Amino acid sequence: QLQPVESGGGLVQPGGSLRLSCTSSGSTFEYYSIGWFRQAPGKEREGVSCISSRGSSTAYADSVKGRFTISRDNAKNTIYLQMNSLKAEDTAVYYCAVRGSAVVGDRCPPVYEYDYWGQGTQVTVSS
């Protein structure tokens, strides 16, 4: 059973950094592409970034390009989201999700194409 578990959220000042991690309490992520999503209060869940099974392809939302970096370490069964230059508008619950496909195109697939979701981790950017 693929069950993502996120960690690394917290409170950070504007301009600061956080690194989120996503691991699995069950099977390996090795053969699957992974996406990071976020949802702010009163807003729809939106895609942030995604990565192919081997990490060779990545994609980002325009709002985070140049600030966020997604990566993975399949030996550790962990996917990371390094978030730099954080802004107040990055405040949201961040979710990791697994998709039953190894590949990623120029843009991340939509929410409904992901099969397994974590419980989320809160990121709050505030002074």
C-alpha cells in the first residue's frame, strides 16, 4: 500500500526557507511520479511541482519557479521540496501525492490523476 507521509512544515518568516519531505510507510515510490500540491483556506488544491520516477523530469507552477526545487532519493524512498524565498501567499497545507505513472511532461498532471495522498503538512509564512 502506497501511503505518503509529509513532514517539514512549520512557521517561517517571509524570505525564509523550508524543506518538505515525503516518504512512504508502505511500498516503495521508486516506480511512480510524485506531485506536491497545496491548498490555502477557501481555495482549491493546486499543483506546485512534480517529478518523474527517476527524477530526470520535473515541472513547476509558474508561481514557484525559481524559488522551489523538487528532488528525490529513491534509495531513501523520499521526495523533497526545497522552498526558498518564501512569501505570505505560499501559506497553505502542502500535500504529497503518488501517480500511477513514471513520467512527467512539461506541466504537472491535474489533481484527479493522482491515486494516493498524504495527510498534509502546514506551511505558514508570516512575520
